[in-house]
Amino acid sequence: MTIERRFDIPLIASLALKEKQIQQNYRPIIAVHKWFARRPGTLFRGLLLSEFSDKKLVDSYFSSHDFAGRRVADPFMGGGTPLIEANRMGCDVIGFDINPMAAWIVREEIEHLDHDVYRQQAQLLVKDLEAKVGNLYRTDCPKTGDKDLPVKYFLWVKTKTCETCSGPVDLFPGYLVAENKRHPEHVLVCSKCGDLNEVSNLNEPHRCTSCAADLVVNGPAKRNRCACPHCGTVTKYPVESEGPLKHRLFAIEYANPARKGEFKGRLFKKPDAKDLARVAEAERRWEQLAKTFAPREEILPGDESDRLHRWGYSHYDELFNSRQLLGLELSCQFIAAQKDERIKKALATNLSDLLRYQNMLCRYDTMALKSLDIFSVHGFPVGLVQCESNLLGIVSPGGSNIGSGGWTNIIEKYAKAKRYCDAPFEVQHRGSKKIQVLIPGEWIGEEREGARKRDVIIECGSSAEATLEPESLDAVFTDPPYFGNVQYAELMDFCFAWLRRLVGPGFPGFDRISTRNRDELTVNATEGRDLAHFTEGLAKTFTTMARALKPGAPLAFTYHHNKLEAYLPIGVAILDSGLTCSASLPCPAEMGGSIHISGTGSSIIDTVFVSRLNGETDRKLLFSNTSELTKIVASELGQLRLAGVRPSAGDIRCIAFGHLTRMAIWNSRASWDVAASTEAKLKLFAQSLDALGSAQSIIDSLTGPAVTKAENLPDDAGSWSQERMLDAIAF
């Protein structure tokens, strides 16, 4: 066993923690297309090297490796991080995912791309769009009189017609457009005339400079009710039977690259007559355009998509305004005409990723002053104020992108991701500096000139049904679905509705109208998938993988959850597969500031469960009561603190849950009855967990100041001083 002995918690935790802050800078490959909750590549590199290299991890991490002949599988590949890291180091890989979008994305990540041809065609696409719709993304500057300046963002507010007086009702939850963090002053919309006002103090916003009305910060729309400004009637929203609410353009943020430096902060304006005329022109042109690619597919019921239904949305094309639909349809027409199939797939992937910003569910971040993409909270957030990004994107005279959410942004991210495939690197920290360290000899892909061809098999289907040769795998590394996981298939249908129309049914899974599958391993009330379904599917997959593992080879996976109940399926699945859990290792895997977990008390720490058919474990990691477990958790907290982690109560809880699960598997393995019912096995494993003690008592005992002391480190960690640890990641 090597992971259990060689995995270096302080080293990998430090690297993973930094990677998760700006993951695209450390692993540009992830920018090929959005996927959810990607685990850090540094973690899986550390696991692979711990298993396959004969050197200490600190000595092997920044060196080049070619593990020719090693075969690694990922039964739940999602965004593909374990496969990419294994492929990069020369392993043959085989990946499975039941979601066709996952299979598409991983192929795009790994498949070779001719950079010059891609750049040429991508630039032609932008040029084509500029000629056809570029005028719709222009505005005039009221400050200087400059004409036809590029718009960064259009801001829209949802509206409703008053049931009593038939007057228009703007559903403003608040009138703040911009805070004074990245702009000299706050920007407020006047509730009476709609003009934009610069305000230094929100507590005393004074009067509108145009109409002298009192400026206010809070809007009238709250708790799904809003009073009509004309007659006072309170109207309710949303009303599903009435369909989607309409929108009114109320503000614009634009750029003036030629005058950069003349103005402090950003440039905002109230739409003028020409801006509104452009909106009308887009609507007219969209109505007249022959439509092929814009999806009219129905939004299927679901735990996440039902939120859209409550707001009156029933079909995917309703989630876009006319200008967005026009530009996206024209983009699809250009892509569909591509003769080079590889370039066509690349641009189609770009369009699918671009959809995150080109829809009427995006919000404007009043502090960061940028668009928040539709998946920023891993759901379908329906707000009252929406942000429309410039479809083309804006490039400064110096060549850098201005703003976000346009074609030029997506193209640059994708090009950078594919360049990384040819020349991957790691990032070291030297003081406050970050240094890119090239790893010569490593690359991502199936083949390249002068190099050995690698096997890359990507399957769109259930790994539980996979046919694998016995003793054919050197390792299984994965990040499986979590109990109560975000409904990724429901979210990915938003992109899939466009992509399947663009590329046709010739790709695995693209003959379906949805990425959803009844065999998905997520608990889903709408689909009737419960804890037993999740447990049975996980157990079947682990059993399939265990049969294919070579003697002594590991099945290692990441997991975390706030509830101990969610670990029951993990224990049952490992025991059903005949594996024994030999280690549970902590590592940062989330960014604490992520919008979807910030302030929720969720853990940023994953447990890496390592299991083998002939699993053994260190005697020092065996325990029978809470007191003994507390010492183990305290030791790991000390190692994480060396790495710069500041463990929260949630982190402590998840680390404790991992060890409780590991020990309960250890205690249950000899008497485990695979033939028992799922309900009986879940109950039995819960009893095994309960017998080991309470996780809350561990949290209580480890949240005091004593846990920060160095004596909490294990005996073999004495040489891991802060100085040595920093040297290891910055030599």
C-alpha cells in the first residue's frame, strides 16, 4: 500500500487550498466547459504519485512522470479531473458517466486541437457576428458625445401589469446599481424618473439630480408582492399560469477604451431612445429570422427546474431575450457550416459554455460590477434584476478582454485550456509570488508526434453496467455523486438543449432530449430516487470496479457531507464490494468563498476514502471510542493548519465523519451480509457508526484554542516545520 504511507497531507492540502482560490490559473483545462464542484487537480496528482511513484511525494510532485502501462478508471468522471491527471502522467484511462454532457466535455478536454486553425475560425466567427449584430451592442456616451461605444452589460428589471389600472409595475427589489467598492461612488436608480445618480452615502442619498425626487435604496418588490406606483394596488408575482414576466431595460454599463484613464470607475447610463430602438430592432429581426437551433424543447419537471416553472417558464427559449436568441442562432449557423469536424466540435463546446452568460437569469454583481453566470449558485436563480452581457465581447487596444460573458472571453479561456494540454505546469509559491513550473514530458491527450499513443476510452453510460476484464485496472480514482447532490442533469439540460441541436444525434447520448436518466445516483424527489436507490447504485458500481482491480490496487474517492446519514451509502457500498477501507485522508476541495457554500457552514474539506481488497491500516488509526478518535482528528487538524487551512466546525465534523465511516467499515467487514436488504444494511451500518461515539463531542472538544498547538501533530510529522513545508512547495 502506498497512498496510505506516502500521501502527504500538509503538502497536498497547501497546494489544493491555493488551487481552489483561482482554479483556472492552476488547471486551465477546466475552462473548456463549465462543470460543477470540480475537485482540485493537485489532489488527484498527489494520489496518483503516492500510489505509482517510489519516491516521497515532496520529491516527485514537481517532476515529470510517464506511468506507461498503468490503467486507471473513473466510474463517475463528471468534469474529468482524475482522468486528466492520470492521462497527463502517461496512464491509459477509461471513464464513465451517465450524463452525455460530461462525456462530451471530457472528450473535448483530452482531444487534440490545432490551435492555429481554431484561432482562425474563432476570429472569423466573431467577425461574422460583428457584421450582423455588432450594432445592437453599441451605445452613445452622454458625457463626451462619443458615438457607437461598446456596451458591457445591459441591466433589465422584471415588470408586471397592474391588475387594477393596467399601468406598468417595475419589480425593483432595490435601486442600487453599483456599490462604491470598484466605482468612486454608489449608483442609484431614481424610482420616479429612472435616471442614474452618483451617491456618496447610502444613508443620506438626497435627491435625484434630474427630477428632484427623493432617492431611495430599497425597492417596493419584496416577498413576491409589489405595490403599483400609479394606484397603490398590491400585485403578486410570479403567477405560473401567466407565463414568464416581461423585462424593461433600465441601465447600461459601457466602455470607452480610447479614453481609458479620463474617467474614474465605470461608465453607466440610462438607456436613451437609440438604445431602446436597438432593442426593438433585435426583436423585429428575431421574429423574421428562420429558426433552426434555438431550442423550443419543454423544460421537464425536476427538483431544480420546477423553480423555473413557478416563474412561468415552460420552454428553454423563454430563458433568453430576442437579442440573445438572434446572436446565438447566428452563432450556431456559422458553427454548423464548419467543414473541419474537430473545429466544429470546439466551437460548439464554446457556444454551450457561452450560454451560461447569455440568458435572462444572469444577475449583476453590484460590488464586483460584473455578470454572474446562471450557474454561480449551482441552480436556476430567478431574480428580479437581470444582466445581459455583450455577446461578442470587448477587446481593449492592448488585446485584453473588457467585461465578461462574450465570445472573445470564451475563446480566450478555451485556447488557454488547450495550450495547457500541450504544456502542463504546476504552480509554486515563493513568498507572495506565484511561479509557473513547466513539467517537460507530460501532456494531455491520446497521441502526439514522437510520443507513445495512450488509450483513452470515454463511455457515456452507467459504470455499474460496464464490462471490464478482471484484474485489468491498476487503480480507480473518482469523485462520486454525493447524497442529496445538486441535480447536475437538470442544470446541464440548459446547455444540452442547444448543443444537441447544433451537433446532431451522432454522439453518444445526444439522441435523447434530456441528459437526465432514471439511473442517476442522486436523491431526487421529483424522480422518486431515494437513499436506497443511491446506495444500491453506488454499491453496484463499486462492486464492478472492485472485480476489475488488480490484487492490492486501490479504489480511492473524495466525499464530504454535513450529515452523517449521507455516509451510510458509502459504508454499505464499500462493504458490498468486498473492499476494506484502509485510509480516510483530509484535503481541501472547495473554496470557502464560493457563492453556493459561503455562509452555509459547509465544509471545504473532503475525505479521501482509500479502499483495497486486501486492505490494512495503521494501528495508530484504529479507535474504539470518541476520545481516541479525537486524538486522530486533532493530529490531522494540525497538519492542515500547517498548510494554511483554518478548520471550521464543519471541517472538523466532516473529518470525524470520514474516520467514523472508515472504522465502522473495518469493524463490520468480517460479518457483513451482502445478501441482506438495502434497508437492513443501512440500519446495520448506522448502528456500527453509533457504537463509535458522537461526532459533535469531537467538534466541541476541538474548537478551543488548544487544537492549534504543535503537539497535535503525529509523531512522524515533527520534521514538517512550517519552513520545510513552504520549501517543499516552492523549491
